[in-house]
Amino acid sequence: CKVGEKCVVDNGVRRCVAKSHSTCVATGDPHYTTFDGHRYDFMGTCIYQLAALCSDDPTLVPFSVTVENNNRGSHVVSYTKVVTLEVYNMTLSLSQEHPQKLKVNGILVDLPFTHGPKLQAYLSGVHGFIRTDFGLTVTFDWYSYARVLLPNTYAGAVCGLCGNANGDPKDDYRLPDGQLATDEVQFGGSWKVAEVPGCRHECTEACKVCTEVEKRSYRGDKHCGLLVKKQGPLAACHRVIDPTPYFNDCLFDTCLYKGHQETACRSISAYVTECQRQGVRIGRWRTAAFCSTWCGERGSPWGWDRTFKERLGCDALVDTCNEVPTTCAEGCYCDDGFLLSGDRCVPLAQCGCIHEGRYYKKGEEFISCPRCSERCVCQGDGVVECRPEACAAGEVCMVQDGVQGCFPDACGRCQVLGATTYQTFDGQMLAFTGDCTFPLATVEADGPEDLLVPFVVELEKESGKEGPLIRRVVVTVHGVTISMDRGTHWEVKVDGERHLLPLELAGGAVTVTQEGTHRVLRAQGGPKLLYDGATFVLLTLPSSFQHRPRGLCGNFNGDAGDDLNQPQELETTHAHPCTHGSLPTACPLENGRCGILADPSGPFAGCHGVVAPQDYVAGCLQEQCGTEDLRALCRSLQGYAAACQAAGGTLQEWREVAQCPLQCPPHSHYELCGQSCTRTCTSISSGARCASRCFEGCQCDDGFLFDGAQCHPAGACGCLHRGRYFQIAESFLSSDCSQRCMCRAAGGIHCHPATCPLGQACGLQDGVRACVEQPGRCTLVPSSRFVSFDGATGTTVTTGVYVVATVCDSNHPSWFRLLADVGEDQDLPVVEALHFYSSRGFITIKRDKKVWVNGVPTAFPVEISSTLAINETRGTISVTQAPELEVNLSPAGEVTAMVAKGLTKKLCGICGNYDGDATNDLQGPDGKRVVDAGAVAKAWRAPDFTHVS
């Protein structure tokens, strides 16, 4: 063995390992500690070399570690965003944008990951670890805390922001040319290895940091004081690691963000991480009111005293963890009986597969080779099945958004150019004035083998004093429905409930952000939509969707001649009487004020190369017909500006020239090319996946962040709770109304148990979760909740077939019988099918939209009689027996039954008797009271049906 190494036997193999390691840390905003212990602050936002081999020693394995930093709500400081290791001709990245994931040569993978005996990557506590066979370890918490653990065999042989690891901190500011830098800005800037748009090495204007007097406010236990408290939960570590530097960093960061709790929590967590790495047992320092955390569906929160090997994952079925550390680490752990599979806890039977060093979840499909010539699927039990695959015409084998596959090389665009003007995917211009709800584009799944993502995009219109108006844009994709109302910004409704932006839904498959004046929705593998909150909508689809859409946007087949010409040709839905409208008044041919769009020397000239202006001029003229209102012109110009910037064009100042000023809220200003999505209160706690391009709109002034549509200082920001942002002093109920929470202070949230009073049910009121009066409404969500017609509540229902509701008297003229077939989906009970009996017919509906009427397969919509019908809206199937009953089955397997008052005291089943008294709902068919909702369900199993899994 070399000097500094020792001979050990590891798993039966004798090899040389380093006797010791040096550690370099980047934490906070960001505070660096070099291998030799020198501490400094550097606020650059480019990509920098953190550590790399800078020696010609042939016995040392070459490697390079880089960091990319970004601003988060303040341009004064920066945070670590991405940590990248290049070694063994591989590139491995841990990024804030993809928590608990690893990128390997650009491809996102679940942890753990192995590359033969040379490299392992795994999750320990809240940190991702990348460990090499020569003793180098790189870690990142996917927020701001990065470390490089360097074996002492590399002492004096490395260079970068971490220094040279030669034991002398005095020469750590060495530049690439060997000279010593005069300060940290010169030193840090010299190790830049790549640019990112708009990056810089330091703050250049309005760079005020806190004074010592200002920092004093944050020395107490509510912020940083816990670090140095002599009788506190961290006191056991004081004699091992001096908390003073961490305390000073905490004061610096927390003061800069005006006391936001998340900032203090991250600083304390950095100290806890180092203490636990040294084997110190830390007391419980997080509470419900201070630095609380949430593990979601993954398992129990914060297993304080467990080692990594006790934190088992599905990968433990194979030997991939032979060198992981055994020190305690705080983090989320699966409950007993469950194993970690990707980012979820599952029972052993649901574990996936290890294939070529990478873990895949059960049922996951993937391309297994760089040429996309083979598609594989993890069948479970460790079995991977593969079949030949080839990219179709118009597709290219590439990596996109971290996924390798066959992706379209082009896309189509459908646009709403105003309240009356539309352009299809194939370029057909349409004009009509209707005020119905029109489907812009709908794609339905074409069988289980169809790889396209099904979705629905609808345009709701209404009549106003100015004529027809867009009321809202509604998108249903990946099992969620997102509504964007006209005239609102920084918020949407998700399945009817108000949410502030930015937002990630469906496990990250859907993102919604505010980009300047526009809300932008991106669905993985599906549509992208931009809506300016007025009259412009831009919908883009990959070319793989050609020939599949139907709706106002056409069929995307390249032939504009077969696109519709009249709105009457569409299938429209509406909740009130509406008109399809007629062709608007013919317009003059002169460009008039709309000519500014096509002016080769005008403010939009830089857009012409990426978006031809002619159709926008035509749309602008159409919107101007019959009105002299300057606002209509401004809306048309704003639409072209949005299309231009979305396509990467260069927009010049146009609002002053066209007399179209944009009003911004207090503490904000207009920017022609800004990124408002990155300057939000949410950015303090979590990174949003924002658009890469800039858009015009309002931008908060320095020192202020977007808190909804208003700009507030960081100290007035609210709380991020379970991935959702709430404003300060906002009180809210959890999705099942079992908890009431309040955002009490910046980043500080407090929750306590709650329940709805008898006679009320958990629902929505004006877009807000609330306990509402819902007589005659029964809800069954087998995995989480049950609410009877009278408001009695319960929890889960296991697999089986149950009588949900029936008219007790089989001779009653309105008799019906409703059965729910409860199965499993990813180990959670869901309603797979409903069976509905009445004197008018027998209906079976399944949540995959299959329908049988009297045993015969049928397509939507179905009118069985004048009073019995079946319809489908945005994935939810409804059975209506007018006037006494409506039943809905959602794609997620939730059942809702609503009955008329005429059936009071006439009903039986799980949903109760609907007599206005919730206390007597828990009874079986024999009329005897039972203990809970689970016992009620068991009593109401359908004797004539057997569930088949």
C-alpha cells in the first residue's frame, strides 16, 4: 500500500484503503470550509470547480466535482443548486430540481445506483451519497448542503474552491496559475468552469447585509440559539464540534431572510449532520412548531436513532450496501413491514428490479440501451422483460427531461388569439363568438399499450359587456384537473381547490408556474400550455400526438382543410344555456394599429425569425372589429409578445410605444425579460422547476418576494406545507379535514387534530377546503375516508364488493341498488367498478371508462331512458337517475352519491339511511349498531358478488 494507506479485508477481498479523510463543505448561502479548515463566503452563481485532481500522479484516479449555484429570493447571496461528479467516464449529478434522484449521464435514476465495484450512489437520511472505490465521497441534501470527503492519498494533489488539502489553510486561495488570490471573489471566480445565463461572481448593487445589531434578534431559541444552548438537544456535540461557526452562519443567513424559519432550520441541520457523522447522539430538536417536517407516503418521520442498514430499501434484496456508513442520520424511514422503492414505501411483494446497476420500480417501463433498440419492463420479483424497440418516423433517440427514449423532433401549436379568434394545430384560422365551453384538444387512451398521455384542455367562455370573454382554461392530465381563471395571477384551482403558485402535482408529472404575466402548465410526456390571464392561450403538443387530438384545435394531421369551420361541429359542455355564436363582423384589410406586429423596424422585429407575425396581425384585426377599445389591441400585442418569448425571440420595449402600460403591485416593477418564478417565497424552502426562458411582466423589487400576487419581504413570507404554499396567518384544513393548520410565522406552521361536526362533510366552499353542509351526499374514498349521507365519518375499506346505497323497499318506484367493487392499486384500496341496478337497466362502469349496459359494452354518452343516463366529464363517469340520484366515479377511484330529499329515511347501505341523524348511520342490514365504519362496510358486503383480484 502507498503512504497514507492501510491494508484491510473487505467482503473477503484484501485491498488498500486511505487511513484518513479530509472534508470540504459548502452550506447555507454558501459558506465554504476547505479541506484544510479555512472558512470563507463566496456568492458566485456560475458553475465552479469544487475539487478535482490537479496532479500527474498516475496512481491517483482522475475526478472532478463541480457546483452550480443560484439565487433564491435574494441577489445578495447564492445557494448550491447542483453538485456534479465526473469520474470513470461518467457524469453523476445531484440537483435541487430532482430531490432523492440522481442523474447519470443526463438520465434520472432512482437510488440506489451502482457501477460495478467502482461506484455506489445511495440515500442516507436527507443526503444523497456518491462513493467511489478509491475512497472519494460526494454528498448533497438536494437543497444547499454539499460535501466532498477526500482520502488523504490525494493530499496536495487537488485544486478548486475546496483548496489543495495539504494541511495548510494559509495557501487555500490558490488560483489555477499557482498564484495566491487577494480575496474570495477573485479566488472563487478563477475556478469558474462554465456559464449559466446571467451568472456573476458577486453581488454588484444593493448588496447590503445585516449588521451585528440586526443579527441580535435571531440569537434566541426561536431561531439560531438552539445551536449554542448549553442545556439544549445539541449540547452533547459541543465538545466534539464547536458550534460557534455554525451559529454565526445561521445568524448571517437568517437575518438576511428576515427571520424566515426555514433558513434557521437548514443552518441547524448542517450542524446536526456533522455531529451525527462524528457519531454523536443528538437529542430531538425538531418539534411540531419548530422545523417540523413531513415524510408524506414514504414512512415515519425522522428515525433519529437508526443506522442506514436499518433503513432498508428494496435494493437490500441484493448486496448493494456493503460499504455504507453505519452512523445515525436523521431522515424519513419506512414503517415496519415496508421497504423503500424509489420514493415510496412498499411491502416486499411490491419491490421492483435491479437491472445493470439501476433500480426500477415494479411496473416501470424503460429504454435499456443508448440506441433505443430495446424497451424493458420491471415485472416485479426482480424479473425484467425486454422486447425489441425502434423509434418511429419523426422521432429521435435522445435524453429529454432526464428520461431516455424516442422523442418527437417537432411540435405543433394551437392558439387562442383572442376572445373570437383561433388557430388550429394545422394553421386553420377560425373566428366565432360563442360563449359555451369548448374542448380545445382532447386525447383519449387507445388501449393499455398506448404510450401517449391522455388529456383534456377546455375553454370556458361567457358573455360580457364587451362581448364574448374567456372565463377560464381547464386542463385535465395525469389524474388532476387544473383551472386557470381570467384576470387572476399566481393561483389556480386543483380539483376545485385554490392553490398558490408555483406548484408541482401528480408526483412532479405536472408543474404550474407564473412566468411574467403568464401561467405556464407543463405535463410530462403531454401538453404544454401558456395562458396570459386574458385572451391568449398557447397550447403545444409533441409531434407524436399527430392525428390523435379532437376538438377546436383540430386533429393535428398536417391538413388544415379538414379542420372544423363552425363551432356547432364540436361536442360542447355547459352548465348554463349558451350559444355557439356566429361569424364575427368582417374586418377591414388595412393593418392599422395592428401593423406594429409586422413592422420590420418595430419593437417586435426580433420575433419575426421565430414566430411569423402575419397570423397574429390577422387575429389582432379580428379582435379590433367593431371596437375602438385600446385594451383589445393591447391584449393582441401581449399575445404575440408571449408567443415570441416562448419561442426564444428577442422582444424590444413595446408597451410605451403602443400605449399599453402594465400595472404592477406595490414593491414591484416591470421587466421586459424577467424570471418571476424564481423570486417567490417558496424559493426559500424549495426549488421550483421554472421555465428556462424569460418573459415580460412584473418583478419584485430587491428585498421582496412574490407571496401570491403581492410582493413582501422574506420575513412576511408564509409556509411550505407538504409541498404546498400558504400565506402567513392563513388557516386551512387538510385534504380530509382531519387536521387544521395555521401558518403562524415565516416558515412556522402549527397543526392540531380536527373533525367536521355531525351533519357536515369535508368538501370545498368557494375553492377552499371546509366542513360544509352536504345533506344527501355520500363520499367513499377507500384508502382514506368515508362520509355518510348524514355526515358520519370513517376511514378505510378493504377489498370486496359492498352495498353503497339502495332503496330499502324493493317495490318503491325509485328503487335502485348501488354496489362498489373495491380492489387495489399500488397497495391502496380503490373503487375499481360500480354496479348499478334499477328497474330501467343494469349498469357496470369501471374507472378505466369501460361501460356495460344490460351486459352489452357501450360508449359514452349513454341515454338508457328519459331519466337514466351515463356521461363522462374530465375523466369522471356519472350515472344519473333523475330526479333522485347522481353517482360519480373519479379516475382516482373516489365514489360520490347524491340523493334527493324525497328518499329521506328510505335508504340502506354503507351510506346510511339519510334521516338527518348521523348517530344511527353505523348499523348493518339487521339494524344492529356496529362500532365503526369498517364494521359497517363488512356488514354490507354484497352476498351475491365476489371480488376477483
